[in-house]
Amino acid sequence: MLPIVAIVGRPNVGKSTLFNRLVGKKLALVDDQPGVTRDRREGEANLLDLHFRIVDTAGYEDEDPQSLPGRMRRQTEAAVRDADVALFMIDARAGLTPLDEDIARWLRESDTPVILVGNKAEGKAAEDGLLEAWSLGLDEPLALSAEHGQGLAELYQALMPHI
Ligand code: GDP
Ligand code: MG
């Protein structure tokens, strides 16, 4: 069985963009509007010589942001539980939001290893967000640009011990 990597994070941080890049097919919808990924999608991913299953989650894309944890959020939590490693993605340009902090809180308590990924990290606009990400109490944020394919060597190195 292939190792499993779950991508989690609030809407619009670039989870589906990374999923598409690693799977190499447009299996996940990418959209400027949050909430496009309606449920979890899975595919087989390659990153250099690493071969794994990848899960693109949408658990925090509840239509009502005020709603209590619902079915989709529970799906995300299940995806993380079942994964060998979770990629927790934040938007390094936008900076942290309460939802990022909320997700980080339960990921810190999860038994699944977590790699913190600061996406949209191309250019200087991401520097403050990457610095701020240290406050999440996870490990060093990994700077990535899913759209431009930057940071994939660092992602490879971070994933390798878990795969
Ligand atoms: P998801 O909701 O987390 O799955 O996010 P998506 O993958 O749908 O992406 C949301 C938006 O962010 C889209 O407009 C993407 O084109 C954009 N995006 C994704 N990755 C990057 C990146 O590395 N840099 C920048 N600047 N934009 C990105
Ligand atoms: Mg998505």
C-alpha cells in the first residue's frame, strides 16, 4: 500500500493547486472562490522518486463559516488520522487567520506528523506571513509556490522521512 499524504488548510490557500501539480492531472478544481472542492479527492502523486497517495481535503469549506464543525470538517479530521503525514497549508501572502490557528490547534494534538507549508511564497510579499507562521507552534514553515512550482525540493526533503 502506498503511503498517504493529506493536504489540509482553510479555503483558498492553494491545496488543490498543489494536488494538481503532484498528481499531474486536473483532478481537483482550482478556483478563485473558496469552496470549490466539495469533498475529498485522492490521486497517486510523484515527487522525484517519492510515490504516494495524496488526499485533497475540503473540510473547512463549509458554506456557513459560523457553523459548528460539520460533516466535511469531520472528513478532514478523518483524512489526517488515516494519513502518514499531513501538509498543513497556509497562505503566506494573506497572513494567519483565526481559522488557521484553529486548525493548527487540533493538528498539534494529532498523532499524525504535520509539515507546515506557507504557500504563495513566490516573491517578497510572503516574507511577513512566513515569519508569522512560526507562532502556530508547529515546525519551521516550508516556503512553497504551488502555482509556480517553487519549493518542491524542500517539500521532497520534508516528506522523505515519512514516506
Ligand atoms: P484551495 O481552496 O486551498 O484548494 O485553493 P486553490 O488551489 O483552489 O487555489 C486558490 C487560489 O490561489 C487560486 O486562485 C490559485 O490560482 C491561487 N494559488 C494557488 N497557489 C498559488 C501560489 O503558489 N501563488 C499564488 N500567488 N497563488 C496561488
Ligand atoms: Mg480546493
